Amino acid sequence: MTTLEKLEPYDVLKYFETLAGIPRGSENEKGAADWVCRFAQERGLEAVQDAKHCVLVRKPGQGGLEDAPGLILHGHLDMVCEKDEGVEIDFLTDPIRLVVDGDLIKADGTSLGADNGIGVSYILALLDSKDLPHPPLEAVLTAMEEKGKAGAAQFDFSQLRGTRMIDFNWIVDDEILAGCSGDVTFTVDVPAEWESVPDTHSATRLLKVRGLNGGHCEFDIHLERANAILLLARALNAVGEKVDARITRPFGGAQNNAIPADAEVVLALRPADVQTVESVVADLADALHTEYAIADPKIRVELEEVDAPDRVFSAAAGARFARLTSLIPNGVISWNLAVPGVVESSNNLGTVRPSEQGATLASTITAAQTSRKHEILDRVRALGSLAGGGVTVQTYGLDAPEFPYREDSPLLATARAAYRDVVGEDAAVHVSQCSLELGMFSRNVPGLDVISIGTELHDLHNPKESVNHRSVAKVWPVVQEVVRRLG
């Protein structure tokens, strides 16, 4: 017996369980894409996979809707891979272990991949349906959505024939998404000006920031949670005011669009300075416990003795890295005055990785207006220029446009009526601060009518991530009724 076998609707959840068994972190989607292509071929459906492992599956209309205008179905194959401290898993090869906890499906110590595995599962169930009337379907399953939307950036939209689109990458079941923001991801490369470890710096410590909540860079950005990379930079700046510390191998965060929950860097120190550094770190930890007592109460800043590195940043490059990192805009930058309570623009400093040149930071700006998004990016470019030392700032993946709300959308009207008839109440219509791939489709397919239908998800991009299986049971009949009405 499988973990989800006794849950309904199994027509959908069986595919969610299958996807959980296929490693599919961003840039590792090929296994999932190959499986979807085999799934389609076994059912006699046309399937193509592109160089980035985006998949397009076509299914003819059925049940009297064979000649109706086509319907595009959209979800993304990849997931954000996060895990709790101490959990042993190789996200490149190991499956996600599912756990049922009452109404919630969770993973055992890792992120779940409900974003967007449950949306893809609805699409697979529609492709597998034999009796459900529906128009011709084009299922577009994109790759690397969680990493700069790089898959969709190179997808050939000209091959699409549909005039309506339902996206399934939304997170609540009592509203229909009818508009959203755009985003752009950028990287900052900081040269290390590599040097050998000075003979005087024979004490080596790993400076670690741990225990943060993390979360989704859009849905959780307004919660004032701590950013582990920024705390690491803060610690480095505080240490640098007291002693000559050389750094190497900065590492933190899981993905550009997840609030980083951990970060670390190796310090080479004079033995006589170790006690001073321990005192600085302890004082900072005390201050952070007070500052983040509500938003992030489990923050830890720690030192651990480690082996000596082969090389370190120069003193100037290390200071440049710490100061530049601490100045990159992060969190909510502006609020939407037209829609009270909704964020207009934000930035999430998501990852730092060591590189052959030194270190690379990756960050995602989300904004309801393209001009505001580019203004924030220009500020980061200005910071890089002022920092000097060969620092470079460049965009990564797609500069994704916003998806504007269309009040007169026929698809929205059909979906609201179907929801009302199936659920017995009205669905709210929502325009979100988040950035999805909807704007890319609406810009590239002229006249396309687009909505997004969601399921109750919690704690995205986080080891506490969950999906409510009763919500799946609520949404699946709505989805079937919407496509049934699209004649």
C-alpha cells in the first residue's frame, strides 16, 4: 500500500505521490520530464521535451468539445529543496518521503514539492481522463520556474494553439488568481583576490548562522523574518571591526526565491583573536534573539573549529564582500497604495555560493510594475560599481513581466460560476504580489485569457511545507466542471 492510497481524490494524489518519488529540484528536472513523456506516449498523446526539460503534451478534445477553442494547462515541474538540520538526503537522487498528518500531507524533514507538484497532478489527471468532456488540451510543464524562470525563458510559445489558459500554481482554494507581479533574478560576483593563508592566521573557525524559519520570497517576505546571508554579513562586519579575519567558502540559502534559513563562512584568525571573535559572535547572537524574538526566535550564530583552508580572500576583498552584501536591498521595498495590504515590490537575497573567482550572490526582485523592478536592479548595479574590486552584477534567467488583471475575462467568469455551483459559495478574485509565469504566457500568446486555480498549501520552500488533501478533494471537482464548460 502506498502512503496516499486511501486518500481522495486518488485520481490526482496518485500522481502527486509518483512525482514525490522522482528527484526534481531546479536544474534536475530531466527525470520528471522523461517520466511525463512516457506517461503521454503510453496514452497515445503527443509529447515533446525541449533542451531545458520543459514538456508540452497535447490531447485532443473529447465528449463533444472536440472542436472547441483550445485550453492550455500550466504548471512547473521543479521544486525548492530544503531540509531540516540533521536530515540526511541527497536531493539529486533520493525521493521525498511523504507523511500524512491529519488533513495535511507533509514530507519527512524536507520540503514537500507541493509547489508545484499538486498543480502538475491535476494536469496529469486531466490528461488521463477518459470520460470527462474537455476542449483540446495543451499541457505546458515548465522547468526551472523556481530558479529565474529559466525554462520558460527559452520555451517556444509559438507552438501553442490555445486561446485560454488555466495555471495551477496558486496556494489557496477559496479564490481565483486573476493578476500577479513580475520578477527578475540577478547575480553579484565578488572576486576574492585569492591569497595564501597568512602564517599568522593558524586558527580556523566556521562561522554559522542556523535555526531560521526561512520561507517563500513572496508569500512570506512581509513577515520580517531574518535573512541568514544578511546576518552572516552583519557578523563579518562586526568581527572585522575588531580583528583581522580572512574569509573563504561563503555558502548559504537553498535557492534564489527562498528566504535563506542558514549560511556559513570559514574564518582564518590569529590564535590570539579567537576569544575576541567568540565574544563578538555571542554579543550579536544576544542582540538577534531580542530583535527577532517574534519573527525568528530560534536564530543561532555559532563558531566551530574546522580544518585550515588552502586559500582565503584578501583582506580588502573580504571586507568588500561583507559590506556589499549587507547593503543589497532586502525584504519589502514598497507597498501597493492601490491595493492596501499588498506588497508592491520586494527583493530576496537568496543564495551565496563559493566560486572559482570568489563568491556569487543570487537574488530575486518581485514587483507589480516593471519600471519599479528595474529601478531596484539599477540600485544594485550602482552598489556594485561603487564597491569596485571587479564586482559585477548581471541578470539571470527571465525578466518576467507582470500579469495584469482583466476584469472582463470570459474564462474568469466561467470559473467563478463553476466554483459557485460546485462549492456553493463565491470564490474571491485575487491579484497577488507574487510572480508567476502567467505574464510570460499572456505576453507571448496574443489574446490569451488566463486564470490560476489553487489548492491550500502552507510553508512553501520550507521543510514544514504541506498540502491539505481535503482541499484537493474540494478543488478537483471544480477543475473538472470548469473544463467541462469550456465549449
